[in-house]
Amino acid sequence: MAEKKKAKKKTYKYRHRETYRGFDVDVKADTTADLVEKVRKRKAAIDRRTVSGSWKLQAFGDHYLETYKRRTVSASWYADMEVILEKKIVAGIGNRSMDKIQVMDVQAMLNGCSELSDSYIKKIYDLTKQIFHCAYKNGVTAFDISSDLVRPHGVKGRSGRALTDQEIDALYAACAGTPDELFLRIMLQCGLRPGEVSALTWKDVDLDVGTLSVDKAVKKDQSVGLPKSDAGIRTVPIPADLLERMRESADVPFALVCPKQSGGYHTKSSLRKLWDRTVSGMIRQQRPEDGSGPRIVLKTETDPPRLYDLRHTYCTNLEKAGVPINIACRLMGHSDISVTSKIYTHASDAALEMARRLIDGIPERESDGKKAL
């Protein structure tokens, strides 16, 4: 029986060997250009103090989160990043050795997320880039995979909207005298986020001056921490009608202003129930109690608002009142004025009319260049 021929071992025309900074450099190539490039890459990896390429993706991702995120982000966001790492990044690429992963592998994982919301894809994309850029900077990969990644488009979520005047009237009627009234009015008339309202205590309310001090928020894991960003720490004026209601409800300094019905901080579940009964109450306001008269169809039925739309309405009302966008940005607690500008997109008729009155009030100049007295 004839013996099987052994596969011919590939031979290269050129080879270079040396010891560089205590590391062996032994590369082969078919052309001098390839040889020079391979030597350059090998030395670049040594210059970055190359660590073992045997790091698995899950282990390196965990190490990255522990090193760079554990003490710099909230506990709830850290937990979310752990889920993104395990369930999206590692599940999509495979728990492979970092030095074996190619750009196309990572891009394919990102493309596979295209049915998710655009905002969630951004979170996956950002964390993926951070992990692979860190891997390159620490010599775990020979090249920077993060530099070639493209963020795919996702499903656009429903954008926020302002409540109509009819809806606002219906909301006030629906929540009047209920335990939910202060919570809803503070969101609508002061623009606080749900977590910020949940964390408010009476020591944060200056009933003499008429302001709220925002410096904390209830997080998804029910812990109480700082607001969403540094800009979230702010002081907000309380409208006169809301101030009167708050004076009537004032309690001891450390008592919650808006506890859930069973006491304590609101949860995701309790806020959902609060808003569900509010929307139901708003819809009931459409028909007179005696059943007479035509039924008025509010936008609430055809395009149900979300709890967060109360905050959107507050920002829209600031625009209608002619509040400059930089002041609105501060009152909203936005860290970037571009976020505020998305709501200040279309100038309302009321805002334009106010601008006209302000411009009409500017003194004209006389022909000699002096200001009119």
C-alpha cells in the first residue's frame, strides 16, 4: 500500500530573526515589502507591551468593565453593560480568543442588532468600540478593530410629544385631589424626570422662595444617586398654583414629597400603574357625567401620551413663554443644549408673537445715530 504523501510545508523567500527588547522576532514573507511590514507590526506589538493573546472576549470584557466602569458609572448602568456584554457582544461574536477576532466578525454582530431600537444599538456599539480599543491599546489585538466599525441604523422609537391644552385640562381634572396629583404636576410644571420626582423630600422644597432643589434621583435598581448628569443638579422655580398645593401638603423635612401609595420610593411598576390610571381618567373626562352631549375625542385615545411626555410638555411650554433656549437647557437639566434644541425645533405662533413684541420694544435710532430718548 502506497504511503500518503506528506503535505508540503510552505516555504518563504525571506526571513528575519532578532531579539527586540527581550522578545524574539521571527518573521517570514514572500517579498521584502511584506517582511518589513510584518517586522514593523511585531515590534509595534512589543512596544505596546503585548499581553497574552489568549484572552477570551468575555474575560477581557469583564476585566474592562471592572477596571474602567465599576467606579465611574451608576450600579444600574454597570449592570446594564454586563448584560450588553454577555447577551449581545459575546453572544453575537462568540467567546473566542481576542487575537482571532476580525473586524467583519464584530461588524456582523452589530448588523445583527438592526431590529433593536436605535438608542439601544448605540449603547451596544459604544461599549463594543470601547472594549476593542482598550484591547488594542493594551496589546491584546494587533490592530484597532474599533476604528473600522460602523453603527447600523435601528428601529426609531416614538419621539416625545407635548400634551394638547385639552389633554392638560383633562389631566388636571383626572388627578385632582388624588395621591398622584403632586407627582404629575411637578413633572408637568417643573419638568423633573420621574426618578427625580420620586427622590424629592420636603427639605428640597423652599416654600418661601418657591423653588425645588434637584440633586438626586431614584435609579432603576431602586438605589438613590445623583441625577442623570452633572447638569441634572439644578434649582427649578415652582409655579404659583403648584406652590399653593405643595404648601397644603407639606410634611417633615425628610419625608418624601411623592411616595407611592403603599409608601416608599416609586418603582417602575408603580409608575406604570400611576400613568395607566391617569390616562384612563383623562379619557373619562371626554364625556359629561350625565352622558349628555357629544363625545369629545382627545388625542389621548388616538396617540396615547407617555409619562415622560409631561416633561416634554414642560419644555414646549418654556418655548411658548419665550424662555431662551440656554435657560431652558438649565431648567431641564440637559447636559447638551442640542438635546433641548430637538424640542425647540419649531417656533410656535405664541413664541413668534412674543419675539415680535420684544423687537417692537427696541428703541429706534435717530438719523444722527443717537438713541431715541
